[in-house]
Amino acid sequence: MPSTDTPLRRIAARATALLALIWLAACEPTGMSGGGPRIDPDAPVQVALLVPNGSGNQTDALLARNFENAARLAIADLQGAQIDLRVYPTGASDQGAANAATQAINDGAKILLGPLYAGSAAAAGIAAAPSGTNVLAFSNNPDVAGGNVFILGATFDSAAERLVGYGMRHGLTRYMIVYSDDNAGRVGRDAIAGAIGRASAEVAGQQGYPLSQQGILSAVPGITNQIDATGANAVFTTANVAADLPALSTGLYEQGALDGARLLGLTRWDAAPQALSQPGLQGGLFALPDQSTTAAFESRYQARYGQAPHPLAGLAYDGIAAIGALVARGDANALSRGALTQGQGFSGTSGIFRLNRDGTNTRGLAVAEIRNNRVNILEPAPRSFGGAGF
């Protein structure tokens, strides 16, 4: 571990880059809470794809290409639905996203797919509200969900619900919540607490820590004391495997805090393979998407475009897949709020997902364990809603 907090902060910044892309603070959109424009299911349905092009940022340009590529790949896979995809750059500002949304609707778009950043999603939602047009944004920030804005990005809630549900079925009933004291950590903390409450489990205690080496090391004794004092048999952390998780798990392991409590993680621990050998993570649980559908999408994208997709590219495919599935039913109200929030959900690049009435989403996830320095799937991702895993 580094001797100061500066390197850790740089690592954390890199590790959370994907999250930060779509987790930017924004005001919540206001306006419509109802349906959506009627469509002619016998004619091509115009869909506007709002991408972060024109900002001058190379990463934005890469993402824009990946979103369009994935959307067109999804269109090629549709059966029984015709999509007229039109691409609109949002530029570098929220106003650019609002302008793109307005232009798309004036051009005849029946639904908006994108934009990426939370502020842009909120602005696009406000611009689209007077026409009743729904927005399927690529953000994962629940603060911008609601009204006519639905977020496609994976949320902390899905992982928390899956892991607490599994834990309750296996005797984990008293949870110590350990979180980084920053925006993402606090949102993750609230997601964990909400899942624990809905499962009628118990929050044994909560403790945050500054996102620094010294902050983590200083917090470990207090966390250990709380675990011992409360009898918690599970420690649920928001820590990221490429940032604070190695120091946190090592500290808890060395203090003996995990002798009688199982460690659970809100983030993907397999994102850093070198971490799988850490003693503090052995026996720990985390959630991950359906790996078979993810691998299939990545393989098809690679074959079609000659390169691997960006990790966020699948969101555009998922949006088109959902739109196409609804349009194929032949209903003029296929893109209404009620249709979008159908209970059975949709099949996407990382498994099943559904859009919730509050604008958030729920994704089917597998439960994985690190054991003997390897990732083992304890429960596969569900293939339908209402069965095991929900």
C-alpha cells in the first residue's frame, strides 16, 4: 500500500471512472408522469439516439461510436419491429442535450435513447416532457430517474437486493454497513440499508471512512469493535476492488473481524483479478451480471466491428432490444410509460432487466463467491422475473 493517500485517491479516481461518467449531480426532471407518443406499429418507428459527441473529449467520442454500433447491432437482431434510428450529438453541455432532444422530437422521434451523463439526462427529460416523450437514459444515477426519464445503467439497488436476499436464505441476518464517505459510498450505503429493511433483516451498525489509506486504517479498529459488540454476522461494504477494498478487507482480516462475519460487496470484485488471492476476500460474496449473455454480446460486437465493446456499450443494445420487443407487439401505445414498465421485463446484454415505475431499473444478477483464489457462482443470474433470485 502507498504511504500517503494521494496514490490511493488517484487509483480510486480511475477505478470509478465508469461510474463517474454517468453519476454526475443533476436536478431531477419535472413534468409529465403519463404515457408517450402513439406509434404506427406497421411503419418504422423513429428512435433518437443521443450520444456524447461534439464535446472534444476523446472518451466521449469513443462512447458515442460504441453506443451507435451497439444500437445498430441490436436493430439487426430485431424480429417483427422496424426501427428508424437517428443519431444526435449532445455536445459538452446539458443545454446541448436539451437542444438535441428538442430537435429529435421535432423530427418525429417517438422515444429518446440516451443521453449518457446525469445532467444531460435530466435536461433531455425536461425538454421532452411537454410532448410526453419518454427518455431511456444511459445514466445509473437514481436522482434523475422519474417522470419521463428511465435510467438503463446498473444501480446499487439491484446488487444490494440480490445479496441481502441470498444472505437471508443462508442465515445472514445482522448486517454491519461499511462505506466510503463520499457521494458514491453514501448512495451505496443507502441502497444496502434499504435492501436490509425490505428483507426484514437488521442493520447492526454503520461506519464510514475517508477514501484514503490512513482513513481506512484508522477506521478498521472501530469497525471491528462494532462487529463484535453487535454480533453482526455479515459485513456489507461499498468498497471498490481497484481502490479501497484491498486495504479494508486486509485490515478487517488481520483484526479478526471476519472470523465470525461474512464479507459482502456492492461492487464487482472480479474487475481486478489480482485481488482474488487476498485472504480477506476468501469466502466473500458479490453480485455480477449473467456472464453468458455478456460474453455473447462482446463476441458478436467484436466480430462485427473488429474490436471489443466499451463496457457501457451494452446499454444502447438493451434500449433498442426493449423498444423493439414492445413495438413488435403491434400496439400503438407500445412506448407508453405503462408498456415500458411491464413486469416481465426484457432480455439484454447482461441478462434480464426491467424498468420500474420510479424510473430506476432492476437487473437479474448472479451471486458469486471468492474461494481458493477463484470466482465461483453460487447462484446463477435468474432468467425471468418472479423466480429464484427475486
